[in-house]
Amino acid sequence: PIQTTENIWHNGKLIPWADANIHVMSHVVHYGSSVFEGIRCYSQGEEGKTNGGGIFRLREHMQRFIASAKIYRMPIDYTVDQLCDAVVEVVEANNASPCYIRPVAFRGYGEIGVSPLKSPVEIYIANFPWGNFLHGNEGANVCVSSWNRLAPNTMPSLAKAGANYMNSQLIRMEAAVNGFDEGIALDRNGYLSEGSGENLFIVREGKLFTSPLANAVLNGITRASIVQLAKEMGIEVIEQSLPRELLYICDEAFFTGTAAEVTHLRSVDRILVGDGTMGPITTKLQTEYMNLVNGRTADRFGWITPVRIR
Ligand code: PMP
């Protein structure tokens, strides 16, 4: 269960957690008309020191939030800056860090027809404590899903829309009932796409490969961060359509995402990736990523928004 906090931001005001309710006849309940974000706030600095919190790439998340809404013709009456300030306001008011932050915008109570245009847009921002869970680094045992990712011109993959997660749920459930940690979906042409909630990277002969946005992947913010870190380390990054079988013969593979951070794949369809342990390039990238988000190395890219925690 979610560990609750005191306040939730709603259309410009802080309201009590328990009052953040909607009517069952709200448009979103019936037609999935929502867009959302998932953001992490990390403790900063050395373990045990209270240096406040730091929100990772807040601005990029709120830009993607507005972009998702724009695709669905959902007016957002706030600028990126105002939304970023709102996130800081609610995190500081709740005094919760490390935490997970969940902004969501949806079509509320109004018309019940399919067109959302006459239903009001409601925006909420919730946050709740979420520790820096350690992966244990034993790696994920995954399968290739029998479900494909969203086909072009059906549900737009570049929108982080609630309804896209019906597809994610099919992938995730199938994996779970078959004893896997996660499923990797192919796109409609049979190329590798992504996990139900993570982008995918493959390492082969020292080079880093990831699927391009055209292969039905979300433009993940962790994905972009890893690409930037890899380039900084002098690792060649190649974005191209990737055949499924590359997963079986690569040297290393890993997921990226706000929740997953950098998680290596131990096996795919019960075939070990390399020898199953986390490889050197994944280890290097994971270490640098975790050092950055936790403020253990300098924030040289301006990726951390500080928050005051009492
Ligand atoms: N793909 C999907 C489908 C996701 O839900 C997520 C999580 N938001 C990601 C990729 C990773 O994106 P990010 O790094 O921005 O969290």
C-alpha cells in the first residue's frame, strides 16, 4: 500500500490527501483520459547526512507532462516553471524525501460521451515516501512478451498516457504469471521496443545500443541521461532497430527508468545474458547514475532541483 502524506496539490492548491477524490462518472474512469509522470526525489550527499532532497530532472519530466497533454488536446493552464514550483511546494509541505512524485492530469466530471473536450481538466500532484531501494543487483529474469508494443498511429507512444498502461499491464501480468520479473515487448515490426515501464539497452562489443523512439518506446528521461553519461565516458551509443535475438547473444543488457533506475538483465527467456552477472559497462553506468541522483558527484548537468526537508 501507498504510504500516505498530508497534502496533495490540486489545480493550484494544497488539499488533504483524503480529500483528493473524483466522481465515478468522471471521463477518465471510463475512457482512460489521463496523462501522468513518475519522478524521484533522492536524499543528497553522504549517507546519514540530512542535506535535504533533490528532485531528478524535474523540468524534463514536467516538459514531457505538458507534451503528453498537448497530444491529447488537454489544456494545462500552468507553465513548466509553475508546475515545477508546484512539485517543490508539495514535496516541501509533506516533508517527505526520498520520495516518489506522481503528477497526473485527467478529464474529470462533465460529459459522458467519448469526446473529452467538454470535461474539465483536473491536475493533481501527489508524493509519498519511497526509499532508495537497492536492487541487490542480482538482475532481472525477463521474457519476450507475446504482446506487442503500441503500433504507430494507434496510441501515441510519446505520450505518457494512463491508457498506454493497459498494454503495459498485459505485458507485466503475462510475465508475472509465467514466473518472470518483467516482459520486453516487440514493436509491430518485430523489433525490440521496451519493458512495460522501462527502456532497454544492450551492450555488444563495447558499444551501447538502444531502440529509437520510432520503435514505440517512451522517450525515457533515464534513457536520455544514460545516453549522455555513456557519451561522456566515451562509449559509442547507437540508436537503431534491434532484432530480438540480439538479446540472446549480447554481452550485457539493462533496463532504465525512474523506478528501475539501472537494472541489469540476468536472463531473457531463460537464456543467460553473458554469464548472468552485471557486466562492466552496466556497472560503470549504474554507479555514475546512482552517484549523480544521490548528489555524491557534482551535478554538472543541472539535473537536480533542491528541496528543503525539515
Ligand atoms: N517506458 C515506459 C513504458 C515507462 O512507463 C517508463 C517509466 N516512465 C519508461 C520507459 C522510463 O522512462 P523514465 O526514464 O522517464 O522514467
